[in-house]
Amino acid sequence: MKGIVLNRQLDSKIEFVTVPDPELKSGEALVRIKSASLNHRDEWCRQGLYPNLSDGVVLGSDGAGVVEKVSDESHASWIGKEVIINPAMFWGADQRAQSKEFQILGMPRNGTLAEFIAIPLDRLLEKPSHLSWEEAAALPLAGVTAYRALIFQGQAKAGDQVLVTGIGGGVAQFAAQYAKAIGATLSVSSSRSSKLEKAMIAGAEFGFNYLEPDWTEKALNATDGFDVIIDGAAGDSINQLIHVCKPGGRIVLYGATMGLPNKLEARKVYWNQLKIMGSTMGSDQDFQNMIALVEEKKIRPVVDQIFTFENAVKAFDLMKAGDQFGKIVLKP
């Protein structure tokens, strides 16, 4: 079969090649991939910024497809089903945090950027029927990360003022969609006016350019502060988020693309009774609940562009540039 693998000997660092067909182990299914999608994690692997990298591993955490074979006859009812793949491996039994054995599909285990994948059956859920293959493939990693950050950790509810920073990226886009779906008032931030305009058209109440020195004052004047803030950047901008958070509010960090802050406005944190918490991926329960919300509210993931596997380098370069609004999808 064909797949996209890490190859750090090449200038592109990835290669579209023939790889061995998957061999099923007990409890696994063979899924024919219909669509897959990229995450920043895939680009970080390409850049050598992820631990325990190994050349020759098929990249990709997100995918959807059709079950073609199962290892055990007792699971034959899965054959022919349209499924979506949960990329969280070995979360463990504690809903509060992942286990030490936790892994994400796509490194070190072969991922979804191939024609087929062998995957444990407990990583499969039936594809929501209202989603296309491209939309379904866009959902898993970013979708569950956003769900856990907003709903489980952030405890967002109808009527809350919610700020999602860095709109346009996969997690941010899902967090914005979920916030609207549950009846929260949505605000977004970005450094690009084009992304703010798209978010406003899609239903955001307010949009703020975080490069403007007075954006925090504009946000406070417009909203009187936020109950929940979902952020993947961190860095020194976390102090701006502390400034616009309501007393008793929650700031949820799911990433740190701007690095660590040089200082933290601790006085505002304790005086305003703020909660700052971390969130990574999601448990099996989070994934199931996320799928249920997507089905109930008929949420459709935003797909920015679709590439063939042969054009994977272009897709990865788009991810690196950060120009996308929504998810980047690849098809065999």
C-alpha cells in the first residue's frame, strides 16, 4: 500500500512511498482510509520537534474510513461499517488526566496517512451520518481537544461569554463551533483580519486583533470580560487573558505555541479567583461525548483545503505557514 512516512534524510522530511500492508493483531480491524487530516503534531514531527521520532513511520492521527477486515470472527459485525478513528491510545481509567502510557496515533505507531490502517476496535466509532468523509476525517484530534478544553475543563455553558484565541486553527475552530452550539456568546481573536472576518460571518459576536495594543480594553468594553477563555498560545499573552477574564473565570491552555511566559500576573489570578488549567487531547469518554454533541447539533467541521496523498508536501507547507482556516484534509 501507499503511505506518507517521515524521512528526515530528505529536504521535505516526508515521503510518499510504498509501505508494508498492515498485519492485524487480536482485537484489531483493518480500515480502508477514505480521508485523513493534518494536525500541528504532524508538522512538528516533520520539523523534528517531537520526541521519539523514527523514520519510516506512517504519520497522521486523524482518519475516517470503512472496516474491511477484523482479526476475530466475533467482531465480524464491524465489517463494512463507516467509522471514525479515535487517535488517543492508552488514556487510562482516570478521567482527570492521561496515563503514563498515553500515546497519540501517528508516532510511534503507524498513523492514518496511508491507504489502510490496522487499529484496535476500541478506537473506532461509527461515523456521524451527516458528515462527509472529509468532514469526518477533520474531526478527531482537534475535535476532542476542543471538547475537553471547553466543556470538561472549562465547564462552558449557555449564556457564558467565551473567548477562543487564534481562530482559524483546528482546535480553535472546533472550540468556537461548540461554544455556539451550546448557546454561549462567542468572541475570537487572531492577528489576521481575514480570519476574524470569516469567524464573524460564521457566528462570532466579537473579533479582536491581538496585535492591537488596546485589544484588551476593546474586549472588556464589548463583553465586560469572559467566563471561559480557550487558548493554545500561552507566552506572555497569558497576562492579557488574565486581564480580560471575569472574576471567577476559567482560562484553559491546550498548547504553548508562543512558549512560556516570562512573568505571570499572580495578583490578578488570586484576587479575581481565576482558574488557569491545562488540557490535552481527551479521554475515551470525552471522545464519545464529543461525537454525541456533533451528531445532536449537526456540527460540520470546517475544511480549508483538500489534497491528494501525492501532494502531501504542499499540505504540510500550508500547515507550517498557518494560513488555513479550518482543517487540511488529505485523500489517498
